[in-house]
Amino acid sequence: MNDATLLVIGDENIGFGFGLLGIEARIVYAAEEAQRMLDQAVSEHEAEIILVSAQWAAALRGQMDARMSASSTPIVLDLPSSAPGETGQTDLRGLLQHALGIQLEP
């Protein structure tokens, strides 16, 4: 997984945070934009793993599930919300670990 490319689709906070980590992020403001970005990323094979913020994942649930059952690549996953009380996780490391199901070393 070290060579896997990662793309994040989310709001400004998600985009800024992942951008600081050197991870490409697409900032979107509406569900239609999120859907266009997801379609583009999949059709152009832009990433092997695509994380979609919880805000947009809810709106794209059917499309994300269809992509995952149709093909194993790219992997399209929810990025849990960082809003207090929703997941209890507020740091990006915790969000990534939860979304990818892996342990990230400091």
C-alpha cells in the first residue's frame, strides 16, 4: 500500500488538513460537485484510494456502493466526520486510521 495514490473529496477543512499532509484533496461545496469529482477521479484513474468526507458520502452512498461492488479499484471509502460527538476523533491520523482500517505510525 505504500505506492497507492490517495485522493480526498471534502469540504475546505478536510481539504486544508489533508493538503498539509501532502495528500491531494478536492474541495467541493455541493453534492453535485462531489459526484462530478468522484466520477472524474474514477474515470481518469486518478487514485487507487478515494476518501469522501462524511458530509458528501451520505449524498453519494448509492454511487459509492455501486463502485465498490463493480470493481476493486479504486477503493472508495467514507472519511468519518471530525465534528465533535460524531466519531470522537478529531485528529487527521485518527480519521485516516478509521477510514483505512490501518495503524499509522507517528
